[in-house]
Amino acid sequence: MGNSTTTQDKDRILCVDDEANILKSYQRNLRRNFAIDVALSGDEGLNIVRAQGPYSVIITDMRMPGMDGIEFLRAVRSHHPDTVRIMLTGTGDQATAVQAVNEGNVFRFLNKPCATDDLVGAITAGIDQYHLITAEKVLLHKTLCGSIGMLNEVLALASPKAFGHATRVRNLVRKLCGELKVERVWECEIAAMLSQIGCVTVPPDTLDRAYGAAPLTATDAELLDAMPQVGAGLVARIPRLDRVSRIIAYQQKNFDGSGVPHDDVRGEQIPLGARILKVALDYDTAKWRRDDCDALTRIDHRARHYDPKVVRALKAVVLVDAKLERCEIALDDLRPGMMLAADVKTSDNMTVVASGQEVTDSLYQRIRNFARHRTIIEPLIVLMSASASTEHGATGVPPVSA
């Protein structure tokens, strides 16, 4: 039995031309090598791209009624920038070629009529280019995720309380970004998750005071002020995270320009992600040392430290979260998706999972694994909606500080 390439194995190609005979010719001459879809206009082509894309390569005629080839490829680029674009035209107009390359980011520009071998060669080169682009993005994504994951593991090992603080802040930052309709949410979330990574240079006793309720010494304050710059320096070594590094560097910069780093940056000159992170960090610190109402009061009393629109977003988010109840549950009733309102600890006072984290599948398994060898202190304290707490038979409890 010979080796044959199925349609599913072939790279998908879209051909757009207003002449039906030309499209039939494409299908007849190219279908042995490629999976071909066709469209009789730019509008029809866009509908196909939105419904069935992305395509490896798109070939379009330049001169079409309504939407011409340049407009079509410009629109394709906005939806699927990695798709390789090839332009065919019956004119030898050099200006058209230049416009097509500049506006549609065209990979190849071919004159009609185009010999089948030339067209196949251009498509094959386009597919190779598409594979190169997508492979590099996959590699970068895996490298980025691996680097961030490694730093998170370092943070979790260095200070479980710092890791719990960062996790709670990331969850709050995600909500604030949604309320503020921030576009690059992923940058803000990564900055929040890595905001405490600078603690690896801070002595454990200083961290205990920082993440607890004990007063800080002058030396403590100096060490903690340096944390954002240390963290920013570590993150800056990861490719494509320059903006994230800057957010981390300015996470404790006050809106009025005071605070660290000591420079002239103030107000909206501070990265938006840093302004959001500043509010989230300070609110979480106050909340887990005291209670929600006192935390908001402290934010209001220091209004000059914060971007007013971020504070408004915080109050909107807190209003939604206020509908959650702190409940006591047995270990056997713990489920992924619940939010921990207090540390999960063993009877010998070891923190298994810090408060404020959503119970993911992996965290749930971690708690269950610890329970096999050590005694987990019960009841656990979680945040749930009133309906969920009734369903799980949970008991409401007054606010509990971590």
C-alpha cells in the first residue's frame, strides 16, 4: 500500500478571484498538492477566513469589483497575521506591486497568467514560510511559559506566603483589567504573578513581618523597597517581557510621583499595568491583615497614591466579591474552583497552600496528597456563593484574617 497524503494532511490554501473559470483552473491544477478553498470576491473570502481560517497561504487577484485584492489582504492580515499572502494581477503596474507589499504585507507578487509550476513554487515557498513563522511562535510560547513557570516555582519554594500574595493579586488584577477593559491583560497578569519574585533576596524574618501583621524595621523597609527592581531585573532577562519588567519595576510607584523608584515619573506616565498592580497589592495587603471594609477605607485615605479610575474599578469588583460568603467545610467537601479564604495547614503548622488561591486540579491534588501523610487542620475556610454553600452544606463564619 503506497504512502499517500490525505486532504487532512495538506496545508490549506484559499484562492480568491472574481472569475469562476480561473478558480476552477486553480482547483484542477492544485488540488493534488494542496487542500484548496475558493471564493468569488473579497467579501466572500473574508467570510470564509473568519469561519474556517487560518489558512497557510491565501492567493488573491488584485482587480476585483467591490473589495480589491489589497483591501482584502489588509483585512486578512488583521485577523490572521501569520497567513502568507500572495497577489496575482493582470497589470504590470509597479506602483500596484509596491502598494500590495506595503499594505497587504504580500509575500510574493505574480503576474497573470501565471504558469502552474510557478504558482506551485510560490505556494510551496509560502507554506515553508508559514511553518517557519508558526514554529518560532510555538517555541517562543513554550520558552516563555517555561521561564514564567520556573520563576513561580522558585517563588513558591522561597516563600509560600509571597506566592499566595502574588496569586491573590493576580486574580484581583484579572478582574480589574476586565472592569477597565485593558487590552494586554496577559502582561498585567504575568506582572502580578511575578510581582513578588524579588523576595528571593530578602531574609525570611523580614518576609514574615512583611506578609504578616508585625511592624517593619527601617532595614526591612529598605529591603522591601528594593524588591521591585530586583524582580524587574530577573524578568527582563526573559525575551519579550520588557513591558512586564517595567510594570514590576513601577508596582510601588505612587500616582503622585512619590515612592520607588525615585524618579520623575508620575500620574499616567506610570504604566497602566503598574497602576493596577499598585492598587491590587495594597488592597490585598490591607485585606488579609484586617478586613475588606478597612482595606477600602485605607485605599480611600491614601487616594493620592492611586489612579482614581483604578480605585473606581476596585470598588466595582469588591461589590461583586462581597456576595461571596466565607464558609467552613470539611476536607472531603473541598472541590476545584473554590477559593481558599485561609491557609491550608498541617497539624505541625506547615503551610500546604496559601490563602486567596483558587483550588485548581493540581492544588486539589497537592492537598489530598499531603492529607495521606499528615493531618490537615479542619475545617477549611473557603469563599462560596450563598447557593453553593447551601449545596455543599457549608457553615458560614465571620470574616477570618489569613
